[in-house]
Amino acid sequence: MCRLQLVLLQVFFLMFPENAQPQPSSSSSAAVPTSPDLGPGTLGWTVQSSSEGTATPPDVLGISTVGPTLVTSSAPRNRTVEVFPVLPVCICDLTPGTCDINCCCDRDCYLLHPRTVFSFCLPGSLRSSSWVCVDNSLIFRSNSPFPSRVFMDSNGIRQFCVHANNSKLNYFQKLQEVNATNFQALAAEFGGESFTSAFQTQSPSAFYRAGDPILTYFPQWSVISLLRQPAGVGAGGLCAESNPAGFLESKSTTCTRFFKNLASSCTLDSALNAASYYDFAVLKVPRGMADLQNMEFQVPVTVVSQVGPPVLAGNTCQNVVSQVTYEIETNGTFGIQKVSVSFEQTNLTVEPSPSLQQHFIFYFRPFQQSTAAPLTGPRSGNPGYIVGKPLLALTGDISYSMTLLQSQGNGTCSVKRHVVQFGVNAMSGCKLRVKTANCSHLQQEIYQTLHGSLRPELIAIFGNADPAQKEGWTRILRRSCSVSAKNCTSCCFIPVSLEIQVLWSFLGLQSNPQAHVSSARFLYQCQSVEDSQEVPLTTLVNFVDITQKPEPPRGQPRMDWKLPFDFFSFKVAFSRAIDSQKSSVPPILILCLLLLGVLNLETN
Amino acid sequence: MALHELFSHPVERGYRAGLCSKAALFLLLAAALTYIPPLLVAFRSHGFWLKRSSYEEQPTVRFQHQVLLVALLGPEPGGVLAWSTFPAFNRLQGDRLRVPLVSTREEDRNQDGKMDRLHFKLELPLQSTEHILGVQLILTFSYQLHRMSTFVMQSMAFLQSSFAVPGSQLHVNGDLRLQQRQPLSYGGLDVRYNVSVINGTSPFACDYDLTHIVAAYQERNVTTILDDPNPIWLVGRAAEAPFVIDAVIRYPVEVISYPLHERMIKFAWVQYVSILLIFLWVFERIKIFVFQNQVVTTVPANAMPHGEVYKEHLS
């Protein structure tokens, strides 16, 4: 017991060291009576006790050099540090011949004690000295040979400071030699991120790489430009004209134009004029920039479709470009070999202020294959379908994408159709205006509206199905509604909805599964209509994943398996008898030890 | 031959005193101070009587392919276009019905059998004179939790967004978050809210009124909300272009709270015993000190081995 008391006593003294050992100037807490503040030059510190040796001759930069013989503040004295104001470098003396206000070192003021006149001294007008400070509570006893002080900083925290007079540390002495050779090196070594000028010139490369902008040349003006693919930009989706097309990047963009005064801009706006999309030459390789007179490096743009310039006829602006399709044939590093462009044109009414949506489509394809393999559409996957790619259907020998009907702005059925994407459930509807009274004609028209002009008979099992090989396709199951269900002479039994059900599943490796269509079914819902002007039609497609997942590969549990995130890394205890007997030993052992410990305490 | 200490055991020592003596009182006091303060310490440090706890689970969410859309037209007041997957609602709309093209896809990104997000795209065809300023959209989901109680509910994501300028596209990218007003039960099957959000079989207009749907939905204690602070509107629709709503709704892992009934004694016991062990040790030392130094008067019995003469004294 006595030992314990001794230990407690030691702890007590360690926790309250002030009682045991005197700390420098910790007791001299009396406030300085005469000096209200030393000003911002000394960070607002109030000197509580000072050491000797502050009245040394002034140094060049106002840093007092104190000899190492001056020992610490063992005998604290309450006095104000009043530095003589005249400094060799007075940074606040900005108006010569006049006393600058609050500039305590200004000789024009002729003040011996400027703080009696000024409310504070500007930073830099008092002698500055280099103090290295730490929190006072950290210092138990100072045996430093340098003068030390305890300051009160602006937050009221006492700081213990040592006056260091190491000339190497206190002055900016080393100057870097800067000349033309090391200018950039120094800027790079010491500089970080900074503003840079936007223009960076680079020499033209020998050939285009994927994603490079394509260069064009306007011979009549001798101007080099970029092949543009205007794209919608910002929240408004307005056309950014100068968006460049990337080499080998086949893609389509859409943007919107609004016209305030179409009557004048119809013929003047170059974006509406087809000629502005082919009236130039494309450079085969960027190197062609160097020799613009050499026609070998230039490829003319050939127009495939019939085009005419925009014409203002009455209230309509005719031949306005609504779609531009570039087909560019490339040959590796030899660059662009052939460029052809086709247009779709439309007519716009001048009043009220119209808007136009323009589509820009770029196709890149290899030079040789273009003639050999005609008209094979892109694959929807190789071999398995990719989600979002078109679902392929076959009628006769014609392969095409399966489509759903689509409605126009006024709700009636549109000629445009929505392409069914693999894996994406979709639903659409429209109203069909009934033109014919003949029931069988009406039925035929509605069937055509529901499944498109071609009636899909086969569906591609994989995304790369070849129309010539019929084993790659599976027949679409159909369930038509029974027409002769009712004995009704005046009414007509017509299909009103088509549901396309596609069952698909994954095949192949689990790490690289390939989606394939197992089967598809067309379900028609019928209804009898009597003398109706409009028939609402609906088409929908549903994809059902019928993949049977294989059993996860799991072996017998082993002894060295550990539970995830286990702190004690106990062995896994499975239900197997031997394993559980073996593996539950350590926890039981620890539990027993714990219990023994508790019992031991009790019996003591 | 040097001798080594091979074995040792403490020697029991008895102290005898009357039942009404100071020593007995001291022992009583010490026992009280040993066993009651740990209880107070554990209780005051909060979390002693845990009433509820929580667990994490990714819900099994499936989009039910039920959509109700109301598009608010402007700038003339009162213009509305509507559509839903409910035929009765569509019949009620008359001229205001506009059938959009809807495409949806649910995606299981990590192949764990639970859907992770829904891609929803709706293209509403518009005439050139129609301008959409606001959208109200309801999507319904079946929402299931399995880890503690089997909780099955039909919930909805309600999106209402408007913009001052006629829009062309609305992009939503948010989470379908679970909102609990009360904890779910510890076990069992919970199908309280396995009722459809919208009564699609009803022919009455009031059943499709958004205020009624939302009011009935908010009566539930467990709901889901679509958490997307910033739907993005794009403006500048060309005359023939449709209005597009493009939404990505994620099904995140939820923290679900559940009540603790019989389990709370376990947590309390663990806390109590861990503090009690320290008190037992300290008071054991104090008792030994008190009795050894005869702070309270007792008659020390001689040191004796276990169970030999001890019984005779008792008898």
C-alpha cells in the first residue's frame, strides 16, 4: 500500500509541475501600465517580462543581435520596451518632407516617442526582431543562452519566445542568378500552376490519328479550316458551328437553330445552304498544310444527293438543309481517300419565327471494303447482343431493325418509327385516322402501322446474324386475335395493340457472357370498332431475361479460411462436425480463461 | 542442490466479526459500492437501454412499369398534357391525352441478382405551339427488404419539376431513398404497404388526382422518395422535336432501423459487466487493505489450508 501511495504522489507532482519548479516569468502576470499596445508590428503582443539586452545597437534591418552571454529572464522586471523609433529603413515614409501618420519611424515627424501622438504604429515602422515562439505551457524551464520572453498574443495565449540571432536564418542572403538560359528552369522549378496563354502552335503531323480534327482547305480564299460537325451545346442545345469532327469517330450530332428573321437569313445563312458543306477540299493528311498547291494532298467533297440552294418563295424558305451525312473513306496512315456528302432538305415557313433541328452524321469506313461489301448494316453485337443496340429482324432476305410506332406532335401516327433497342423495354402509342371503311383494308393498314411496312418473320438469335444463313435466325411466334369471334355485320374487328415479347438469356463464359434471343412472340390485342374516326394504337416491347445462373463454385471449407473483416481471425466454423469441433476450440479456450480470471478475482 | 519455487497458491485468511459489527457494515457498503456504481456509470454514458438498432441492406427494387405523367404547358395558363399506363386514366383525359414513347431498362451492374438502377426515357411528342414549363411524373416500384423482416411494399418515385423557360429536355439522376417514420419489425412478414400506389382499376377521376395519390402515400410510415436535388432542364426545343425526360434512378444500399426487444438486455449486460470487473478488482484491493490493517476490528483466523478445519469452525 505504501508503494501505491508513493506512486500516486509522483503522479500528483508530475501533473502540477509549477508547484515544484519555478517557471520563467510565469508569476509576473502584472500588466504593463504604460504601453497600451505595441501595434501590429509585434502581432499585438503585450510584453509581460523582458530580458536584458534589448538596447543593443540597431542593426541594418532592425534585428537586434544579442550576444550569447545574456542569460534568460531569471529576474523578471516589469518595464515597457520602448524602441527608439528611428530605423535605417523606414518603409512607411512614403511622402518625403511630410510626417506620415502612424509611421513611427518617419524622421519628418521629429518625435522621440511617437506612440504618445499616434494611436498605433504601422507595421514595419518599429524595430522588428525575429522571435521563435512556442506555447508557454510546453516550456518547463528555459536553459537557452539566447534572450527569451513570454508574450501574450492577440488571442490571449501566452507564448514563450526565444530571440534567435542566426544571421543565416534571419536574412534573405542567397540570391539566384537569373539569365536567359536558366530562366525557364527556375520558373518551372519554383512555379506551380499558373495562367497560360491559350495558343500553342504545333507542327502538322504526318498522318491523322483517331480523334484528330480533319483539316479542310478553301482554295478560293486560300484558307485552312477544320471539317465541322455542328453540335448542340449548353442548356439551349444551340448549334456550336465550329465543333470539329474527329478522325475515325463515326457519330451523329443534333442541334437546334432558331430564326428571328428567316426571310432575310433564308438565303444568307450559310448553315442552311448545302453548298457550305461541300465547297472545299479535305486534306488527306495534315502534312498537306505545308504544300497547299499540291493537289495530291487534297480530296474534293463529292455530293451524292440532289441539292439546291435555299430559295425564298412566298412564306416558305425552300431547300433548307436539315441533315448532312458525310461518308469518309480512309486508308490507315495514308489518310482520307474519299469524301462524299448527302443532304436531306426541308421547307420552313417564315412566320411565325420557326426553328430547325439539324442532324450531322459522320461515317468513317476503310477504303477498300467500301466497294466489296455493299449494304451490310452494322452489327448489334459480335456475337451476343449488346444492350441498347437494335434488335434485328428478317423478312425474306432483307435484314432490318425491329421498330415500334411513334406519334407525331398532334398525337397521330408518324411515319418515323422508333428502333427497338435490345434489353430496353419500350412502349409507344398513337392515334390512327381511319380513312377507309373497308374492314379488311383497315385491318391491313393497322397491321402495317403496328409492325412496320415489312412484317417481321424471323428474329436474329445473335447480334451478328447473317441474312444468308437462316440457322442464325429464329421464327417469331404469333398469336393473332380470332377475327370471326363475333357475328356482327357492321362492326370490324381490328388489332389495337401489339406486344412484342422477347425472351433472352446469356450464353458462354460467366466472365464474358453473350446475350442471345431465345424466342420472340408477337401478341395482338383486338377490339371491335364501329364507325370510329380515330383508333388508338399501342405497341410495346418487353425483354425477359431467362438466364439460369450456374451454381457458384464452392469447395469444402478449409481450416485456414477466415471470415471477412474478422478482428480475431477465428477459424471458420461450418456445420461439418469435424470442422466445428476443431475450429471452436480457440474461442472456448479464451472464454474459459476469461471466466477463470473473473473467478480468480472473486476468490481473492 | 538449489531449490526453485515450482508452485505457489495464495493462502486464505478468514476474519471473523459479529453480523452487526462495523466490519459487516463495511462489507455491506463495499458490496453496494461495487455493484451499483457500474450500473450508474453505464446508464449515464447513454446507450444502455438500446431501443433501436440499424442494419444495411440493398433493397430488391423492381420498376413496375407504371407511369403517370402530367405535363404543364405554357405560357397560356391551364394547358396540360397527360398520359399514364392506366387505360382508365387515359380515357378520362380526352383531348389532353398525348401518348409518349417510353423506354426503360433496369440494370444489375454487379450481377448480384438485385437491380442497381433504372434507366427511364420518355419522349413526349409536341406540336410546335406547345411549350412545356413543368412536369409531374409518378413511377411505381415494388420494394422488398429481406434481411431482418421480410418487408414488401409498393412505392413510388414522384418527380415534380418546373422551369421558367419552355424546356426541351429534363434530366434526372437521383436515388430512390427509403424514408422511415417508424422502425421496421425485427422479423416476420410485413405487407402493410403492399398496396398499389395508384388504383389503376378505378374508373373515377379522383383516384388519379395527384393530391389524393400523394396524400394517401404520405400516410404511410415507410415510403420511398426520389432524391435528386437538381433536375437539369435543357431549353431550346426545335418545332418538331419531342420533349424528353431522361431519368436515371439508382437503388442504393439503405440503412434500416429496427427495434430491439429481447436483445437490449444483451447490450446492457455487456456494458455493465465490463465496468463491473474494474470495480470488483478495486474493491477487492480495498477490502484486503481494510481487513489486513485492521481498520475495522475483526478477529483474524489463522491461515489454514482449504476445507480441513474450516468446517469445524462453522459447525
